[in-house]
Amino acid sequence: MTRKKIIWLLVIAILGYLGYQALSIFALEEDKINAVYLVPRDAVFFMEMDEPLRNMNTLAESEIWDHLQTNDDIHKMSAKLNAVDSLFQSESDLFEMIGDRDIILSAHMIKRDDYAFLYIVDMQKLSQLNLLKNNINQLLTGDFTVTKRLYKEIEITEVTDKTTYEILSIAFVKNQMIASYTHSLVEKSIDEFASPEIGRDLQFLEIQREVRQNDLFRFYLNHKFLTDYYKAFSNEESPFVKLLEDHFSFSGFQIDVDNDRLLVAKGYTNGDQTAQSFINALHESGTGSIDATTILPQETALYLSFGFDDFSTLHHNFYNLLGEQQPEMVAEYETGRKKIEELLDIDLQRDFYDWMDDELAFAKADAPNLSEKEGLALAIKAKDTDDALERLKFIEEQIRKKTPVKFKEVDYRGYKINYLEIKGFFKLIIGSLFENIEKPYYTIIDEYVIFSNSPKTLKLFIDSFEEETTLMSDEYYRDFIDEFNSESNVFLYVDTNKLSNASGKYLNKNSRKELKQNEAFFSQFTQIGLELEAQENFFESKAVIHYDRDYDYEAIQLEERNKDVPLDLVTIKKEEINKETIFNIAPIFPDDFTANFYEQKFNNGQLKMKVYLKDGMPDGRYKEYYFDGQLKISGRYDDGKQDGTWRAYLRDGKLFHKKRF
């Protein structure tokens, strides 16, 4: 063979190799699709995980995950996910086959009061996808039957559990495997493939770019369907939820476990032209202090704070920016403002906006003497409280002249309580979020003007300030607030247990029942905080959930009910309860090491003792009861050993003894 022929053969071989590589790359790329393109457009929220095996192992090591597993619904959901794996024979591990690949889990409303999940798994290598797709019948055990059908030329495999008759629908679209126990979600995903909406939405792509990095997982909230989701739990509309749905588009969070007590999420939120105007106005107006906690009572269940350098500047910036985008909305506001000003012969800028300082806060308190409709308050920080009082007195006098309203000023502990009769006043000047504060009473505490529909609520505020039992004086709150900045544009704080008591009338029957049944579980997620700071085009956000393993809702409620009951040892037999031996718990040896909890019952069927388990060892809350169902002992175990504060109670519910382990 001549040198010339050899060179030509080498050239052909090189070109052939390059051509093969190019063909492989481009051919494979043609067969791949972004997983987000398969998320149906009606997703309320969805989670995205890059390395599920590693991240789930990380999450499983935390106490928060252990606590989540004590909830029956979550435990059943985990079991259902594990059941997907158990569909396959022991020598074929589905999750090992999937490996550390991208997974998306999306939630969708399927009924007014119910939602279901769709799973999307990026198989990456088509050879593995085809192996799973073509051999699914051989991989299944005999406990399942398999049928197949076509939907828009995509084959859907339906796996039916012969015991429960639940049907898992599976389909393969390019490199993605999609699955759900609700067949319509798989069909919606296939529909989305033909014309993706979320995956091509510029607002979503902006959020996705900001939050993509290494973390446990990412959580995306689609604001378009918030009302539908909210209706699954509540009987009444929420102006706050409506505001989020109407003007905000997507929120995205990076989720991580900071330690055994905090679940931390950092992310971003964007919105429509109105939201953009508000965000830009806040950005230009600067942040404000979170100081209202110095006058809010410890009974506060919810605290929502808006911060800025100066309200007048924010107000001016917002309506200037909004006027460029939504002139009809600004015109409607101007008409309403002019109507009130002419009716009462006042100037809102001079008589209201000018004295407002750098914080406007909404609060809901939960106290035994307050009804469900009471406890709402609006706190506005004043630059000068004397000036604020003078301007409010002027408005009050104008109301007296123009309307038949009569109200006598009341003095309570040196604080003057007055009345401001202007229906819809706060909705006009600071939005629908505050529409429930109308025709309010008001007083001045420290630097704040407090408005409320109920004088009893103002009394609670005054009492807590005078007795130094404000939210800021609570060490539990102060420890949590350290996770946030001292200034922000928007800050939300929720005491979950107080809010659950105060929100009874807003929840529907099923939600109230579920909350009652899972009271002990939810109660240990004691605090939620959300911080928003305006950037040029979106809110930068941080959310924190506090898990407190030592919080015992049942014990706290029992102590609260019996705190004024005198201690009476005469009715208690010494052999029945003794300080030296009361916490000597007999060894616990369950008959099922895979069980989630272990319990004993009296002969009458009444619960005697219950403790949560982990790998057959006591790990979590321990409760022991008297024969009549009254709580006797409350404590918790950590890996088989007594831990934290244990409490013992008499038959009348009075705390008898407590000990720290």
C-alpha cells in the first residue's frame, strides 16, 4: 500500500470518527428534553433535586426528618414512594438504576380539597431508559399486573397493585420518565411536552437562574394557582393570598437543613407590572427597622412588617412607577382619595402620610379573652407621636362635623383610646391587605400608633407594654429573630401554635379535623419567619422554620388550664406517684422493629403509653396516661435514652414534678 493511500485512509478514518462523535452528540441531544418542559402548567408548586440519593441521605440524618416520619400521612407517603421501588425484584434496584439524576416532584389540585403528585426523572443515558422501558414486565413481581395504552402516540404503562388496586401510570418522553398515581397528571405532562408553558416562562426562568446551585433541593411556587390551593384548607378568601396570586408570578427557594432545629430556604420572588412597581419603589425607598415587636404582646400569633426609609417617599415612588405601567389603577386610587378628602375636607398627605415613619405592621393576637374576630391590629411607627396625634385629632374632628358619629375618649392606664370612623380608609391608602381594619379605635404606645376594630385588643397591647410582656421580651422569640436581619422591606413572623388557635373560623371542616388529629406533630414546628428585601427586579427572600423537639403541646395546654388550681397532694396516693421513682420507665421492647411507634393500652382500650421509635429504639416523644385518659408523664427519648425535660402530672392536671435529663 502506497504512502498516499495510507494518508487517505487515515484522513477518512479521522473524519469518520469525528463524524461519529458529532452524530452521537447531536443525535443524543435531539432525544433529550428539559424536565421542566414536562411540568404541567397548573402545578401549584414543584421541587427539583439534582442528587436525590445523596441529598435524601443528608436529610435522613436530621432530627427534622425523623419528626416528619412520625406523621401518619407523611409516613404513608414515604411508604408509597418506597413501594415504587418494591415494584421491582430484589436483584433490580430502581433507585440504583436511576442513580443521582435530576428528579422533579410537582403538586396539582385534582379536586377542590385534594391534590396529587407527578414524578419526573431524567434517565440521562437512553440505554438505561430503554432497558427499563422494554423490560418492565420482567422486572415486576407477581403482586402487580401491567397493561399498556397509547395517549397521543406516547405509550403509558399502568401498573396495578393487586392488593390495593392503586394504579401507577408510567410514560417515557425522550430521556425523561414520568409517573403518577393519578393518570390524568401523566396525560397533562404529555400535553405539556407539545407546548411547554412554565419551562418557557421568562419570569420562571429568571427565578430558576438565581436559585440553581448545590443544596438539598429547590422549591418553586407558582402563584397563579395559590387561591385554588388555599381553598382546599379554608372557607374564607384571604386578601393576602389574592394579592400574591394577582400580582406575583413565581417564587424559588434553595432548601437546606441548617442544623437539627432549623430548615432554611433562600430564594427570590418576581411578579407583574404592579409588583415590579412595588418592588422598585421599595428598592429606591430603602429598608426599615423591625421594631414593632417592642410593643406587640407575647400573644402575637402573626406579625407582618413593611419597612422603608420613609412612607411618603415610598408612596410617591410607587404611584409614579405604577402610573407608567397601570395608569387606570392610579386613576382609580386618585378618584377614591379625592372623594375622601373632599368629603371630610382633609389632606391625606399632610394629615396622614407625612407623620408616618419607617415601619407599618399588621398583627394578629391570640388570647383567651379575645374572640376570633378580635386581635387584629395595625401598628404605624410615627416620626413624632405628638404630631401624629394632632393630625388624627383633626381628622376625628372633621368626621364629627360631617357625620353623626359620637364617641367619647377613654383613658386606660394613662393611654387615650379614640375612634376613627372612616370606612375603607386603610384599604384606600395602604391596600386590600388591611381592609379588615376599618372604622378603628386607636391609641399611641411608645413610638407607634395602634389601630384596631376592638378596644379589647388595644387593652391587650397596653397591658403587655406596661407589664413588659411584649414579643421582644420573649427569649424564645429573640433566639429565633437572630436568624434574620434587623432591617428589611417585608418581614413575616408566625407563631404556629398561636395561629392555629386563632385561625379556627378560617379553616374548613376537614382542615380543622386534620389539624386536631395532628396537633402534636404540627405543634413542634413552632415558628416560621420570612424576610424579603427588594432588589431591582425581584424580592430576595429568606425563610426559616424552627423545629423544637422539646415543645410538648399537650403538656403546655394542660399546665395552662390548671395553672391556678391549688396543689392538693391529699388526693394522690404516694405509691401511685413519687418524685423519686416517677421517671423510672420500664425497658421498652417493641415486637416490630420496623414500626413507627409503640403503645400499650389498659384493659378498657384506653391508651396507657405511647412512644415513637427509630430502628426499634425509643426515639422521640413519650406519653403515659392515667386510667381515665388524663396525661400522667410527658418526656422524650433520644436514641433509647431519656433526654430533655420530663414532666409528671397529678390526676387533676396539676404539674407535680419535672426533671431535666
